Amino acid sequence: MSKRILVVEDQPDNRQIIRDMLAPTDYEITEAENGEEALAAIAKHHELRTPLNAILGYTELMADGSYGEPSEKMLGVLKRLESNGRRRRSLAKKAQHTLRWRATLILARNCDLCWLASSSWRLLS
């Protein structure tokens, strides 16, 4: 999975400059023209947590014997599945909070293109 960066800029020419700057990197670029679009982009990352919650719920039901008594081998697999699922859910939650924080930072500042460009490079390094 590549790293992601959210670019919030209302001027198309400025967004193009930033896209050109980020082109040689391995970042997946998400663009937004305004704060509303930025927050909508951030909300999409919540979609990852929903299936993870479902997987964790069914894993717990299986481990508790709701679908029949699991074998010792199956319990080991279910424990690993639960552990990995919780770790993935935690990472998704942290990513969502990080993106929300970055979007808030960019929106809260009365920034110009120079500040945004220098901030983008600091995030890359």
C-alpha cells in the first residue's frame, strides 16, 4: 500500500504544481478544492474500519462457539485473526485521525503556495 497525501487547494494551477512536485514520489495523491471536499475525502477512510469490525465480530462469535465448538487449532487461528484485525483497525483509525489533523492544519492556516509546498516536502522527507 502506498502512502497517501491530501492536497487542499482551491486554485487548479496550484494543485497542478503540487501534483507535478509529488509525481516522482510513491504517494497516492487525493485532491480537494475546499475544506468540505477535504473532510469528505477523510471520511472515506472510515469505510475501511467497517468491514474490519464485521470480521472481528464474526471471529469473536466463532471463538465463543456460536457456530459450534472450535478445535484448539481453530482457536489459534481465530486468535491470530483477531489480533491482526485489531491491529489493522487501529492503523485505519490512526490514519483517519492523521488525515483529519493534516486537513485541519492546512485549512486553519492562511497559507500561500510557498508554505504549502514547503510543508509538502517536509511531509515527504
